[in-house]
Amino acid sequence: MPIVKKFVPILLLCFCSVLLAASDAEAVKTYDEGYKAYQAQEYYKAAKLFEDARLLADNPTIKANSLRALVGAWKMCKMPYREFKAIEALLSGYPEFANFQELVKREYELGAAYYRGEREPAYWQLRKISWLQGENKCIEIYNAALKRAPFMPEAPGARLCLAHLYDEDGKTKASLEQYRIIIRDFPETEACRYALAALANGLLILAEQGDGDGKFMAEAVEVLNTFRKKYPKADELPWVERKLIECKNIQAKKHYETACFYARRNQKETACRYLAVVLRDYPESPIAADAEKMLVTLDKSFAPGDFQSDKNGHLPKLETYTIPSEAERILITPREDNHYLVPVPDLSNKINLSQEKK
């Protein structure tokens, strides 16, 4: 009896080895069928066979090769999300068999394709119905690529796209975080310029919605000053200057309102401190004149100087142009197949109007 017990594990091991060998043999056979289908340009059939081979195989080499072939088959089928999932399975399960840089770069390309509007068919059999498409997987794909290789050359552009998508979904804080990462990790790229402007704009929007401690406004001012210093000849500079003035006006108004609050509570000394901040730091703000008048009332020792407040807050004046009251109707447009050099307007309406006036 002890001899039988001794040989049972050995028999089981041999039996399992036979099963594993049979399973791998079946996987190799299925893989070969998939390869023949691929060579015959039956890519969807090939993908299914490569997937079956991966599931049948126990040998890691056969599994990895099946996955590599699966990536290529889904690519030929123009099924970007399934290709992405196959790449992730290969990178996660069998990294030693994968070309890491090439595959991650492909993930960035797939994310960019989704961002441009490309989609995977919802059903392979109905792939010719253009409007029957799957969901936008851009965020998932880009996040996976950025997690694996956050400093690849494609990363700044990917983060800009992610920020835009987050903003569209109403996830403003997630959007701004992408801009902060670009500014921190890629300060010398073109993406940094756009990130600075977009971050400042987003922070100002958050500040308008509610900025109790002034954190968003303070960061916005810092970002705008950084942009002005970093890109002194940028086309966005007039916008930056205007936003800086608006920020100062908002901060001045907030200090003034705080002073009014303390003045109503008869805490004159505290109110005077906030009013002094307005006059010292924001003398050109529209609210500065009101702050000066209030300070004169609260502090009899304060002697007003020759302070002059610009009610417009020194915002640049925008040029306006009047829209023509009546657009001319064009009868003939110059083209290569006619001899006209300038457009020919319809003068019939003008002739009628002149006759009516007579």
C-alpha cells in the first residue's frame, strides 16, 4: 500500500504533463490555422484563431506569440480598441517577449486616432454601417500609455488632449491637473505654452464660481505672470495682460468688500487695513476711489493725496467696427472659366432705392 501512495504523485505528474503537451499542441495547430487565415487576408478569422490559441496554450512562449499575432490581426481589422487590449495583455503578462517602446508608441497612436474621431465598429458584422460605432476610448488608452511611459515625446500632446476631454466632461479639476503636469515636466515644449494659457483660463473660471480663500485667483496670477515672462512675444500676450488687470480688479474688489464687512461690524482698524491694501497694491483698480473715500471716513488721520482712479481699470480699449447696413449681392464671381477680374455686384436694388428717393 505505501508503494502505491508513493507512485500516485508521479503518475499524476505524468498525466498532467501529457495534458499540457496536448494542450500546447492544440494551441500550435490553432495558431497555424490563424496564420493561414492571416495570409489569406481573412484578418477577423485570424484574430479569433490567435485568441483561441492563446487560451489553449500553457507554454508562455506560445501565449506571447499568439498575443503578438493577435495585435497585428486586430490592427489589420481596424479594430483599435481590441488592438489596444491585446497590447496591454502582452505588456502586462509577457513583457520579456514584447518590444516595449514600439508597443507603447502604438498605444499613443491609437489614443490620437480616437481623439481625431476614429471609432471601432460596435459589431464586426455591421461594420459598414458608419454610425454604428463603439464608445470613445481615448481617455482610457491615453492614461494607459502615460502610465507606462510618461516622458515619451508624445506625452505632452496626449495630456493636452486629455485635458480637453476632461473639460468637455465637466471635470475641470482633472483637466487643470493635466496642464500642471505639462508645465512641470515639459517646460521647454510648445505644449507648455498652451498649457499655461489654458490653466490660467481654467483657474479664473473656478475663481468666478467660488474662491473663498483666493487660492485659484492667486495661482492664476502666478501662471499669467509666468506666461508673460516666458513668452514675451507670444500672440496671446494681449489676452494675458488683460486677464492680469482683471485679476487685480477682482482681488481689489474682494479686499474692499472685506473692509465693508468689518466696517459694518464696527471693527474700523481691521477695515482700514484692507482698504490700505487696495490703495497700496491696486491703485489703478476701479474700486480704489471708493476705498479711498471710505478710508477717509474711517480714519481721520488719513490724508488723501492726488490719487486718481481710472474707472475702466486701465483695461485696453478695444477697436470696434460697424457692420455694413446692407450686404451687396454678388451676381458673378471671378473664376478661371470667365474673364472677370472683380466680383460683379447686383445694382438693381440700389437703382430702385434711388428712384424711390426721387
